[in-house]
Amino acid sequence: MGDVYTVRLNPVGVEFEVEEGETVLDAAFRQGIALPHGCKEGRCAACKCVLNEGEVELKPYSTFALNEMERDQNHILLCRTLAYSDIEVDLLNFDEEILSKSIPVRSFNAKVARVVELTHDIRRLEIVLDQPLKFWAGQYVDITLPGPEAITRSFSMANTPVEGKELAFIIKKYPNGKFSSCLDGGLRPGTEISLRGPFGTCFRREDKGGALILVGGGSGMSPLWSILHDHLESGEDREIHFFYGARTAKDLFYLDDFARLAAENPRFHFIPALSGASEEDGWTGERGFIHEVLNAHLRRLDFGEDVDVYACGPEPMIEALVPILQMNDVPTERIFFDKFTPASSTAEQLAHA
């Protein structure tokens, strides 16, 4: 075992240890300290902070996440930071609720139970763990497939966080995707896989007032399905508006389930929108990109600041959505999003694809 150093986080006063060769973020995960994070790959800037004291080295990262001027001003990315002494950092973003709900990251073995076809390119993967996993609705895990390449991808749980051994994931297939191409035949019942988690800070906040707005597209349904059902099971009474964007009618699924939920819960509203509906679809619902549809609804409903928004989906959707929310006076601290980024050409691991 190499040297061990102390990391101090300001202004929260939290201290933990980091081992030689271990990133600061991984050390925090290992010890159950939930720091702001996103891609874990140095691409999203969610874990950016300021180094006050100590000696560090940064693993390769994207200059879009940390530019040269910021680096010159002692900004660092915790997911890429290796410590060579005790260090002290100022957190630029922190959430006391996140810190209070920290769950230590653990490794699990699992077996595939079944794969269910939901649409032409979306599958539901169901697995059984060797031991129970505790997580919060909206979080995700890293899944590694067996084999010499050890393909690892990140996927959000679609089930509610009742501590147990069964998990489900809603996954979108991508052309030539190394992981997703295994969903049709490669991942048979009984196939052994491994998991690590939980990760993610876009989880359901409890005991909040006002409306609850869920916005998703593609496999963004997975964490939102978990958040929705966790909320319904909690007994909290809030107006719920679930916006889901797809290209055509064949890209929609769970419509019967949504109809049943609306019949059982008068304050629940499901609003699907198609950006490329054809005449053959016979579509009579909302048309356009989901951020445009949401904007029209927000202006009409006028929720104001008393609203929580959870948005999960592809990066372009999130980038278009956030300004819309801000223009409609949704407070930044009440916007929670999970941006699904595709695999880079230089890294095998990716987030949510």
C-alpha cells in the first residue's frame, strides 16, 4: 500500500483519506462521501473546485471542463486529481442533502435475469445481484461485461430503491455499440456481470412542496421511472407533470402504464411529444422538441419558483432545456439533471449510453 493523504473540504469541514494513485473523487466514493459529480471522466465540470493547499497532479481531462485560465487559478477536477500531499479544497458546488444521504460505493456480482424489448431500439435489462444494493431513486451504477475487453457502461436504475437484489435498467441501443449490441442475444439469462455503485446526484429530494416536473428522452426514462414511482409510493401529494420526448410514435413505450397511473392519480399528467411525427403515425398529441413543449406548458401553467424539475436524457436535450427553465423562473437549486454523454473515442467507459 502506498502513501495515504488527508483531503479537507471547505466550507463543509469534511475530511477523508485518499490513497496514492487514487483520484480524490474515487476516495470520496469509497468512504461514502457524495460529492457533486457527473461523468467521472473529466468532461462535465460537475466536480470542479479550487485547490487551496497541497500538491496534486491531474490525469488527462477536457479543456471544455477545465480551461487553461481556470487551471492557472488553481481550479481542479476531483475526478482527475491525484494527491501527493495533504490537500485542502474549496467546493464550488455542494448540497448538504447530498452529503447527508451519502452511500458508500461498493462492488457487486450479478447475473442477467432477462432482456425485454420495449421499442425497436430500447431494451429493459433485468438482473439479480449477489447482495442487496442501497441507492436513491435516480442514481446509477457502472456495469462491466465479462470478456477480455471488460466493457464498462453507466446505467440508471429503473426500479424504486427498495433495498434488494433485483435491478432493472432501460437502455437505448446504439449502432455498433459495444455494450448495447449485446442486449439482443449476447446477454442471456444467467450471464455473469459485475457492478459498481451507486453514483449520481440527480436523485429524488423528499418532503418538497409545489409541482414536480419530470423531463426525459430516450433511455432518460430509466431514472425518471424510478423517481416517479418512488414519489408515488412515498405518499407525498404533489402535482406531477411528466414530459417525454421521442421522434416518432414507434419510439414511445409504457403508454398503458402511464394511462393507468393517470387514472389512479388525478394529479399526474403524462405529456409525450414527437419531434418527427409522420402522417402514418396518426399522432394527435404534442409536436416539437421536448424543451419547446415544456416551455409552452410552463408559460401557461405558471408554476413560478415552487417547482422541482428532474431532467434526464441526451446532452443536447439538457443543454436546450436548462435555459428554458431559467427563463421561466425555476430556481437553479431546484433543477436536477442527468446528462447522458456518449462514449468518447479515447475512453472505453461512458456515461449512460
